[in-house]
Amino acid sequence: MRAEIHRSVAALAAWYETLTPESLARVDEHYAANAWFKDPFNEASGLDAIRRVFAHMFEQLDEPRFAVHERVINDEGALLTWEFGFRLRGRALRVRGASHLKFNGRGKVVYHRDYWDTGEELYAKLPLIGALMRWLRRRLSATR
């Protein structure tokens, strides 16, 4: 089973790193029909819903790109660490996070949960919200 998960993770990582609006049609090559996906902004069940999450990403962001850095794999699934770069209103931003994945017996994702800190990785980098986030961080930090 572990060899199949390694192949599935490698194929999934390659798909994410080359993701385009056109390649979203191949989501079923990597995700099971009943797959569940969650990130800080979305929760989706099923292929069509998951496809819509990524289609929305392409509609809202310019030049979105994933880079998978590490893969930790066991018999039940995998943990990927990644960096997501994009442009928002002309400004280049980068988010670092991790994906917890579980696979079915056919090597397709049935569970995909993304973990990343919206405050540090996104909000703090935006002009108005960022100033408030930085002030709060300084105010609440024990090491200031």
C-alpha cells in the first residue's frame, strides 16, 4: 500500500505544481468521487465542489502557483508542506502551509485538510488589516 501512496502523492504534487484552469478537468484522476476538502476559507465535498474551489482561486488571484517542499508518507496517508505564491491586485504574496491527505484503496484522495495561519500568512501582509494584525501581535507577544 505504501508504494501506491508514494505514487499517488508524487502524481498529486506534480498536478498541484502545474495546476491550470484547464487541468482542473483532471481532478478525478487524483480525488475520489466522495472526497472531502477543507482549507481556512472553503469546505467542499465531491469532485464538482472541489473543482469549484480551485476554479474560484483562478478567478480571484493572478498567477497562483503551488510548490510542494516536503512529503511525509505512511500507510494511511501523507502530509505535504508547500508554498503558495500568487498576485493580488498586483502585489506578490506567499503563503506557507501543510496539507493532511488520506487515500482510499485505489490511491485517490478522500480527505484533504489544509492548515495555514491566515493571520500571519495573509492578513498581516495586507495594507489596512496588516497594520492592525502587526499591532495586535506586538501587544500580545511575550517577547516584545
